[in-house]
Amino acid sequence: MQAICEYPWEAIFNSIADGVFTVDLDWNITFFNEAASRIIGIPRERALGRKCWDVFHSSLCDGACVLKTCMAHGERLADRSVYFIRPGGEKVAVSISAAPLKDAEGNLIGGVETFRDLTDLHLMRRRLENAYSFDDIVGKSQALAKIFAWLPLVAKSETSVLLLGESGTGKELFARAVHTLSNRKDGPYVAVNCAALPDTLLEAELFGYKAGAFTDARKDKPGRFHLARGGTLFLDEIGDVPLRLQAKLLRVLQEKRFEPLGGVKSETTDARIVAATNRNLDALVAAGAFRQDLFYRLNVATVKLPPLRERVEDIPLLAAHFIQEQNAVLGKAVKGLSPQVTAILMRHSYPGNVRELKNILEFAFILCQDGPILPEHLPEQLRPQGAEASLPLRTRTLDEIKQDAVVLAIQRNQGKKMAACRELNISKDTMRRILGAASGGK
């Protein structure tokens, strides 16, 4: 009988697309396949021999470790969805399975865990369902960290939330996250842009109307306050609501009652209000263009979203996220940013904030088919021109030159800021000041 060919087991595990790693009883990593290295972003040689919690960073590492449960109870666990965090700060959605590892005599010698990259699936599901949480908001700057620590507590309450920030800072993303993290997450999320509709149409959209209320009203139509019962109503651009409608809004917030256009009977609503604006409501109140009592009613839990120029350390993370998203949607394999493009994007002032960065990268995807995004793939106004392209150091400030040095050091160290600090012999506070100085001076 012909002998069955025995393939080396390491070669087999290195050939599959799922990440696989094993640990011994002291939680030291004893095997780490090539897919694990690719998904996590850590070379195999840097993972072997280290404690698993020093390599993998996820919510389950703080007391709910699947592998620990399997080894303790001798059982298998499958298909747990979690996030891993790569060294550069990017979040990777994965599905993990784990099992105890035993020798030929049945003695426990460790554990094995497999994980599958769900990033593309997660991105497409989120696009279809609009089910955003704070895990989907990209950034690890101090400005965002304060919001991440505080806003989930507000989301669990029933209080009104007022989101303040420039255009393009992601106010609707935060509004959806508030809804998803609230006790109303299973109820409707209804949004209306108060600046996009004329006064009469806005009133009809908010409060609905009865048949015959006006010429084209052939049948009853429920308004947004009706549709949002049991859920969340997001009033975007609340600062653009005309004074006449502000009085009606105030009544709904105070009494939870309203009348549809043409109606004679009040309806009730328990919709939780999240409002947003890029305008200065204090100035509008002082000018008599916004009711002070409505402002006080909305201004219970106020969140000021920082512009991108105040969180420049998040630009590489945001760029990586958008590139990953575009690769999934378009089926491309663009491999990040070139160092020159990273420096260009870090120096830009972003009057359009995060939305502008996303638009820049979407344009770059038109010209970039594979490999990294290069300066020639950027919109023309961002490409180095003439003498600036050939002699960039003569046209930049000292702050910008320092910033470029920091950015390149971070890239050389695979996103590890402390390693970049050691390379440059600077403190983390100095690095933060350098990254903020060039953008703040623009």
C-alpha cells in the first residue's frame, strides 16, 4: 500500500487565509502563522515567545478572554465577533474561534485560536444598515478620547444631545452612534436636515399633515416626530430652523405633543432628540435669530466635535480607514500612502474636515490602480508644483519640517509612536506639539 504523504503542519497552516496562533500554559505564543501576521500587522518573529496580551489588543483581553475560557473548561468556542487593534491604531473586525490544545495523552498543554478578517464584510454591512457605534469612529487623539469616555454615558440617558462642530466633522456619525449605544437602539433612527427644506416643507416633514391640509395633500402623511416614536430623531442644522417653527419645536420638547398640518387633534411623541449645527447658537440667540428657551432646552448635553486641524495625529488612521473602505467597495488593492503623500496630507489645513480628507482619497482612487498613493494621484491643488516640488525644504516652515520628520519616523516604526519618540529622542508631549504646530499655523 502506498504511504500517505505527510505535509509539514506549519506549511499547511501558513497556506490558509485565517489567522492561527497557539499559546502554552504560561500564555506565551508558540505558533503564529502568516495570515495572523498579515491581519494583525505584527511580524511573526516579533510575536513568537511573547505573552498573547502583548501582541493582541481587544475588548476580550480585559477579563473575557475566549482562549482562557476554553482552556479552563476544556470546551471549544466558535464565531465570537470582536475587534483587534493593530500597532498603528487601526481597528480590525474579526471572528474568532478557540479550543484547548492537548497532547497525545490528553493532557492540556495550551490553547489554539483562529480568527477571520471580517473587515470587508463589516464595512459593507455598516453601509447597508447604517448601524454605527463609537467603534466605527476613527481616531485616538486626546480630543476624541475625552468624547469617547463621556458620550457613551450620555447615550444611555434620555437627555437631549447637542452636537456642535464645523461642517464635515462627522456630526451625523456621532448622532447614529448615540442612537446605537442608547436603550432605544432597537427603535427607529430618523434624520432630517433642517437647512435643506423651505419653511413650509420643513414644517410638514417634522409634524406631518392631514389630507386636504393643502392642494397636493391627498392623504395623511406622518411627520418625523411620529415616525421617530420609541427611537431617536436627529435634527441636523438646527440653527437654520426659522423662528416661527422654533416655537413649535419648543412645545414638542416640553410637552411631547404636536399637531400635524391641517389637524385638529394633538399627537404624542417620545422621540429622543439629538440636534446638530455648525453655527454659533450663542451668537444667534444674542442676535434674536434663535430662541433662548429652545437653546436652553437643547443645550443639556453638549458635545463639541474638534475640527481635523486640531486632531492631526488622527489623519494617518483616518486615511488607512478610508483606503481600506475604498479597497473593499471597489475591489482594489491600494497599499496605503507614500511618505510624500502622508506629509502633504498632514500639512493640509482641511477647511472641509474629515469629509474633505475622504473626498481627497476617493479622488486618488480614480488615478491609483495599485501600490501606494503618490503625489500625482492627489487633486491638483494638493500636488507639489514647480520649485516647491523640487526644493520642498525652501518653501516650508521649520514646524512643517519637524512634522515631516515625526511622520516618517512613525511610519518607519509601523505606527508605534513611543518607538518613534525613542528614535528621535523626544518625549510624547513634544511629538504631540510638533504634530499640532504645523497644522495650527496654517
